[in-house]
Amino acid sequence: MWKRVLAITLVISLGVLGYVAHQANKEPRSAGADTSVTISPFSRMAKEKEQPQRLEELYPLGNPINILLLGIDRRSKLEYGFRSDVMILVSINPLKNNVVLASIPRDLWYEGSKINGLFVNSGWEAMKRAVTEITGLEPQRYILTDFEDFSWIVDAMGGVPVTVDRTFTDPNYPVDETLDIQTVTFTQGEEQLSGQDALVFARSRKGDNGEGSDWARMRRQHKILIGMLRAIMQPSSLFNPMVVENAFKTVTQGRMSTNLELADTKYLWDFYKDKDKYTFSSLYLDYEYLYSPPAEDYGGAWTVVPLDGNYQTFKTDILNKLQSDAPVDR
């Protein structure tokens, strides 16, 4: 049964999630904020590449399956400096058929800097250690993508279905090409979002009607991820009918970066038919667990830190959702 649930991860992998970024708004980097590197971090990632493991060893029977989704604020393949402003841990309990999406905020202070600079500056192993410390769950794999790739993959699926919970307008949405701003609006109800619209839906963070925060944006990102499970096999999807080898090459060659192997995806696809058996729930490392300390204590940077100096409550809440017979979103 544990093999079956990995199909959820495969579909999310092909969905190439995340890309949302605070720097969508082109705000100046404050003192103490993360700095960009000037050499490609992917050369270091290649050196870090893990030795192949049998799937049974990588995902032990009965243990949670954990895949980290990283969305970076790279607007062009020519950019080597970036930050991972979206960090979503996808955790799957194969015994309870539960899937938990847990978001970590980009401004979390971790070991002397904001956590969104950790992956690009220190690599996958450092990122894995941090996520394990924060969530209590060690990610086995990661998937990394940028704005361009995300928009492309949504269009390749024929768009993604989402439910817009409330009508909202953002009068300050950035135009990357001109560094200008524009007004965007989403209307309450069911929507089939194109790649560009999905990008806007998940990047917007200055909307009205309760949609003007990073936390609201995280919630919209989760909606898109879950919508991708339905979208990938739509009649208009490039991936329908599914040829796993071609799909894997399509999304990994020149597009997303991942340490998922073709062997993972080939093994998993046959279990996609069981996706409807799983219950999805979400958690956000937000002000229920964090607070904002004085900026002067952190080099002038606006940050968030854990309320009790640790993440034990967040870890417990994730575990409870994974083990619940009927997870309920808060």
C-alpha cells in the first residue's frame, strides 16, 4: 500500500509547484536580508547528488513520505541568484491515507539569516536538516521550480481548477517586464486558471478582503497544488495519455530541478488511480506558532521566529493531522 500513495507525490512532481515569492513586488532588500550568489548553485547541487536508493529503503513501509517543494523567485534562466520563497512539505501517511501540506514562511529566521536563502547558499543537505528540525519530518526528495516553469506546466495541463473563496482585488501586482504595477481581480467561485492566471493567483499578496498577506497567499498555493491532481489528466493535458519517461524528461530537462529519479516516477504512476482515497489537509507556520521580533535585533530585517523558541507545537500538529482518521483544515 505504501507504494500506492507515492503516486500523489508523482503528480505533484509533474505539477512543478511553487514559485511564489515575496520579491514578486520587487521590494528592496533590507539590511540583514539574504544575499544572492553570483555563481550557479546548481553546480554545487550536482556534487551533492545522493546515491540511488531502492524505493523501499528511501520510503520505509509505514513511515511518512515527505517531498519538499521549493519555489524560487527567479524570473529568467539567466539569473543565478535566487531565494526559495515558497517551501511546502508534502507529507503522506500511507496507513491513514492522509496528505498534509505544510508551508514554511520565507521570512523565518534560521541560523543567522532568513531561511529562503538557505538552499541557494548552503545546498540541499542544509535545507533538509532545517526542514526536519522545523517539522519533525525529514524530506526524502525535493522539487524546485521558478515562475516560468510553473506557468508553463499549468498550461501544459490545460489549466488548473481552483475554488476562489472570496472575491478580491490587488491594485499592486507587479509587472516583471517593466517593474510597473497593475490591478488584478479574482471573483469568488470555481475557476479554471491558465498558467499566467495561476501564477498571479498564487503570487498576489496585497489584495483586499482578507487576501493581503503571505499567509493568504500560502493558502492559495495549496489550492493550486491540489487542483493539479485533477488537472494532469484532463483531456487537454499534454500528459494525457501518460507516458512516464516522456513526462519526466519534459519537466526536468531545462525546467525544474529535482533529485527525484525516473525510477521513482515509473514505479509510481500505476497507482495514480487511487488518488481519490486520500484526504488532504493544510498547515501553515504562521502567527499561531510565530511572532515578529524587533527588526533592530536582526540587522534591520523583518523576520518571524518561533513563539516558544522551538517548533514543537507545529511538529505535534503535523503529526496529529497525519495520524488523524479525519483531518480537518483550520
